[in-house]
Amino acid sequence: MMKVSGQQGWLLLDPPSSVGHARRASIREKENAPNAPFPSIDLILLSGVIREAGFSPIYLDAQIRRWSWEQLIARAPGLDAVGAVSLVSSGRLDEELAQLERFKRALGGALYVVAPISLSLSAERCRALMEQHPWLDGLILNIAENDFGPLIAGNQTQPRNVAVRIGNDIHLPSAAITYVEDLHIPQPVHAIFKDSRYYFPQTKHAPVTCVQVSFGCPYRCEFCLDNALYRRMSYRRVADVIEELVEIDRLGFREVYFKDLTFGLNKRVTVEFLEGLKSRKLRLRWLCTTRVDVATARLLTLMRQAGCYGVEFGVESGQQRRRALNGKPIPDEQIHEVFNRCRQLGIETTAFVIIGFEDETEEEIRATMRFIESLRPDYVSYNVLNALPGTPLEQRARAEGFLQDETNNHSFAASNLRHKYLTPEQLEALRSEAVRSFYRRPRTTITRLLRLRSLFELRKLVRLSRAAL
């Protein structure tokens, strides 16, 4: 834990969890351990907001420390914070809010929660939650554009995109969705997030951190909720992001993960950004997520010149018909072409794959496994389809009667859908087989060993190997 000045502190909290709920990564180590741990982009962006408001941001990751709730609550009085902002899990919201109420009493200050997207999109649920938990000071509904800084500084009584209590009333913004042509976000305080225990599955060197250039996604994948909050793309000022990366480099970070939902969509902004980044000649290397049909030869070449070493692609399925049904009508040949081009440029690839569509057969899943192997990606993330709360898929599954009512932990190793041809046990076994078959392939192992350049990479390889057991 670290304060950046002698000012009053505001705590940014990644709370305890047994399933690594706050982070997304390609590989889960074990069910009772966090995913590949890296700092939350939401807390990173809020750190600059808090500093601009005149407070000192303090960061505490209880997951990376492996603290229990009892340990966190016992240490709360010594955190020297007048308030806290906490992440929560949509799948364990009631359980974690009960613990956060105890934490707030021990802390003795205000407590706000970064609302899950499904909650942000429902004014009725926000109101009901705050009525159910009168101790909760507010919900931050939108990280990209909010008045949280002026709110905690006492300069804003009815903030945008923050649900708050005003006297005995609950103030709800008219909408959490925003669109800003030229988005200004205060420079994050990356120094407080520097921790050698953080890594990405693809990481070559630590320490690592996260940056976001754009907010939004114009695509409408049925299973995705991330695209619902920002219906139109908003972009930060290119100069601001480059200066943030210069500071990250100065602080000694080695790698950056761009958390944009689809990196490179706006070609004008992206080219300006990559050319500017290339000209600074930083030591930083970075990775991002984008679509196959966005990754042109020119874009990939410029990304590589600007320091990109890895790209994550949502391949989703080895069946072109299935991809088309889910908003990605991309031919097999185009996917092969992009993966080959990345190999030629020296860019590592990660393929995100979804199995377990409600009418998918075992043979379709095995065909997807063969297709993914033919792409020769460096990493693969096999995920079992889940109908997440608030997604179009959840609405359709509920209407058509194939949504299970049982609570799902959203680990993407099991499904909350009733499948036409596969039992839950068969689907889980197929996912395990797919993961093991890829990461235990001799080609995968030999390639990993040949690329080892440090003890850090060797330790990471051991973690990934254990995850595939």
C-alpha cells in the first residue's frame, strides 16, 4: 500500500475473492486461486480522478495478497483513508456487499462500489440495491465519464454517472451510457499499482500495468455485455495516452495491456497514436485485443513497430456458420491469413474460443478444436458459453426456456444453459480436453522452452502448465 502525498487518502480496493472475480485472463491457475493477476483498469483510471480531486490515492489488492475478509477488516483502521472505492463481483454481489458493510464500519469512512455493467444499465436495480443497503454511499456506473472527483471534493451535488444519496433521497443519473468526442481522463497514478507479482498470461517481463485508449464497441455479439455501456466509441486524447505511457516507462514498467474492447477500430486515431508512440522509442512492450477483420496488414505492421508483441483475437468458433450467427461472419481463410501474418511479424497470438452454444454438438466442438490447432496460436482460451445477466443471450435463453436458474460463478468452465445435445458433464469434459490437448502438445512445449529468456518466464510457464492439468 502506498500514498503518493501527505494529503487525505482514498482507498482503491480489489477485495478478497476465492475465484479471481475482478480479473479476466486466458488461464485460470486453480479454482481457489486468482486468474493471471493484473491491476483493474477501473481502479487505475479512478486513481487519476482521486488525485485530481485533491486526495492521495491508496491501492490495496487483497486478492494478490491472498487476504481473507477477516484480515482485510482487521487492517481497515490502519489504512489511513477517508473513503474507499471497491470492485465487486456480479455473481457474488449480495455476499460481497455484506462483507463490505463490515469493512466500511471498520474503515470509518465513505464507501462507493464500481457497479457491474448489468447493474449500471438498470436504474431500477440501482435504486433497489441502494435501498437494500442504506450504508452504501454510492455506485459508480461509468468509469470513462463521471463526476466522482468533484463529488468527493464536495463540488458536485448531482453527479453524472454516479448513483448517490442526497439527504434521504437516492439520486440516479438519467443514463449511465455516455458518448464523448474527445474524452479527457486525468492521468492515472500508475506508481501505486507497481507490483512484481502481477503478470499477464503472455508476459515476458514484469512489472506490468493496464492502459485504455478507447471506450465502446459497435458490435453486438449476443453473449457480450461489455458493448452495452458505451454504444458509440469514445477516444481519449492521443497526446494524453502517449504521455501516460512515457510516465509508465519512466516508472520502470516493462509491459502494458491495452484494455480496449477492440483495439484499432478508428484508423485515423490509431495511426496517430501508433506513430506518436513509435517516435518516443520507449522500452515498453504491449499487447491488445482486436478482431480479425480489423487487423489489416498495415495496422499489424505499425503495431509491431510501435512495440506490440501480442494480440488477442476472438475467434469464437471453428464453424464459419456459427461465427456468422454471433456477429463475426469472417471466412476461415481470413483468420488463417491474419494469424500467419502475425507469425511473420513476430507478434504472438491468443485465440479466444467459445464452446457450448445451446445447439452445438460434440463433433462441432471437436471441429473447432482442430481448426484452432491449424491456426497455430501461441495461447488459447477455451470458454464455456454463459448467458451473463443483462446480455441479449440471457434474454433469449430465458424466453426460449434453456436458461438454468442455478447461480453460476461465471468462471466459464461450466455453463448456465440447458444444451440440446450435451450434458453439463460432457461439456465440461470437452473443455478440459481442449485445454489439455493444446497446452500439452509437444509443439507448444518446445516453442515455449525455446523462447525462454528469463527466470520470470520459466515460472510463468510452470503456472500455465499447472493450469492445464
